[in-house]
Amino acid sequence: METDKKTREAATSLKGTRVLHLNATANGGGVAEILRSEVPMLQALGIKADWQVIKPPAGFFEVTKKVHNALQGDHTGLTPTEWKYYEDVSKELAERVTPGDWDVIMVHDPQPAAIPYFRTDASDTKWIWRCHVDSSSPHDGVRKRMTKYLLPYSGGIFSLDSYRLPGFQPEHLAIIPPAIDAESPKNRPMDEDEAQELLRAYKLDLSRPFVVQVSRFDQWKDPLGVLEAWRLAKQTVPELQLVLVGDSADDDPQAPMILKELRSVQEAQDDGLLIVADEADDRTVKAFQTLAVAAVQKSLREGFGLTVTEALWAGTPVVGSNVGGIPLQVRDGEDGYLVETIPEAADRIAELAGDPALAKRMGAAGRRIVEEKFLMPRLVRDDLRIIKAVLEDA
Ligand code: UDP
């Protein structure tokens, strides 16, 4: 893997450092997407980096999805029985991690977050908690409980300043937005011919415009809101098609229910609606993002939104909700539009679908912003900085 000079320099003093990334899923969702590229890049820089995925018993992710949802502002807390289960499984998981093998362990998101709290070894391993969710208005009870488990961490990372969790005060706190890998299959360049070839197999009329939302089937991504916006936009641009590309992460038990709901809407109607569930490989996702007249990201909450970055990188403008990490990437009226409501989303989708030249200009502006701010070497340098900081305390 190619690394640039600035990034190699940032890694010089950390060569040989043993860094473990620990998360909940090897497939699906933005964290797996990032680690798939970041870990090899760290290794190429001489860091002894590795990635482990927790393997909890069935049922654990039902509970941790509630923690995730509550940190994102859902009003439902956890019952005492659910907390006890979270603790019991975290203790089991803690026995399987061998902290002594690592100088730093970076733990991603709430699922494995309590592992250092329950560990029994005496190693002086440093722990960093990397939160990817929008925790700007968390459920208070869940926040309090989680900050107790987060006590052993000497580092914390959030994607945006507004996501800092009150009560979580590690010695080192960094604000680091995620990034995409420009060389990965998902983001390597693709010309229109290749994209058309890849999409030929789908029930999609490539002579008509389409918009796409690529997202896990998750309540926070609001796929039903996207459907509604598309229906409204069709009143202005009747030939407009909608593609919902989605998958379900291993740690997300809610997806099948949401997909079922979407399928029933699809059966009841709808000319021009394509749902691609759990089948699009990276190049196919890229093809949809490349040929769409606009990408939609109508999330109700969005920790960052790598799908936004990917679409912009593909030169496609984004109509996105003005929430979480989306306004960090989309500048309203420059590389897409930020919207507050479904009718507003519909108007912007219709505007771009009716003006491909404008869409192209905005997409090109978006690609430049990604190049400047949201590519993997910058993320690696930021992560190396906090790793260095926690190790200097030793
Ligand atoms: N993704 C994918 N196929 C799908 C849906 C999503 O490959 O059917 C990928 C998407 O391209 C992106 C990641 O999953 O790289 C989602 O990351 P994002 O930050 O947008 O959202 P998260 O799922 O982490 O909330």
C-alpha cells in the first residue's frame, strides 16, 4: 500500500508499536469499511497493527443496538436485566482479549466499550475509545452508565466536537472525522462504461435519471423518508427512478424488519423503485454512486456518513439531511444541498435531476473537498497523533 511522505514521517517514532483495533463487525457499516483500509495502511507504515472482532453470544447485539440508539438520542433506555446482560457478556469478552500483547487498544463504538472496565490482567496497555455515533443528544441514563464503563480509557475520539459525551473525560480527547480509502475497490476510479456494464443486470432504465441512497437498513437512515421524497420529486420529474442499496451489518438486528417494510411498499407500487439488498459488491456500489444524478442521505442521525464521502468522491452531488457529519462534508449549494424536510429533499432532488450540468459541477466541487479533508492518510495521521499522546503518558 502506497503511503505519502507526511504520513510516513508521522509514523516514524511509532514503528514497532503494537496497536489493536477492536470492533463488533467485520462486515457492514462504516467502521468495518474504515478498518479494512486503515489497518493495512498502519502495517505498511511499520506499526504492528491488527484488527479483532468480538464474538459475543446471540442476543448481545439486540442489547448493544439499544445502547447505540440511546446514544443517538432514542428515548428508550435499557432495563436492569439488559444492563446485567451487557456486563456479563462484556466480562466474558474481556477474558478473550489479551491486553498484554498490545501497547494500545482502540475500541470502536459501544459494543466492546466495557471490555477494559472488566479486564482482570495487570498490563499497562493504553485504551482509546473511538465513538462513531452521533452522541450529541444522548439518553441521559445510558450516557451516565456508559461513562462509568469508559473510566479506564486514557484516550477518546469523536467525529465532531458536538459529539463529546459529558462525563467522559479521558486525558486525551481528539476530534477526528473519518475518511475513505481512494485506492480501495469502493473508491478507485470508475468510468461511465464500466459503471453501465455493472448495472446492466439490474431492473433499472439507464436512459432515465435515478437517485440512490446507499445505507444499512436502519431507522436512522430513514429509507421511508427517502421513498416519500422520491414520490414527491416524481411529480416534477416523472421519469426519475430511485435505488435503495442496503445491507445489514452483523451487529444490527433491526435491518430485516426495515427491509420487509420496504419490500411491502415496493410490492404495492412502484414504477422506478429498485431495492438492492445484501448483494451489491464494492464496485457495484460505486457504479450506482457514479451514475446517479444525485446521492441522497436523508438520515435522521448520521455519525459521519461515509456514503456521502464516497458519492462526492465519485463526482456525484449529495442531497443530505442537515444532521451530524453530513454538513461537515456537504456545503449547501456547492457540492449538493442540505435539507431539513422531505418536501425540501424532493425539491432539491428534482432540481438536480432536471439539471445534469449543475449536478456535474456540484459533484466536481464535492470531489475536491474529499481530496482535501477526507482521505485515509489524514485519518491515519490523526490517529497516530493520539496514539503517540497516550503512550507518552506511560
Ligand atoms: N455499504 C455497502 N453496501 C450497502 C450499504 C452500505 O457497501 O449495501 C457501505 C457504504 O458504502 C459505506 C458503509 O457501508 O462504506 C456505511 O458507512 P456510513 O458511515 O455511511 O454509515 P454506517 O453504516 O457506519 O452508519
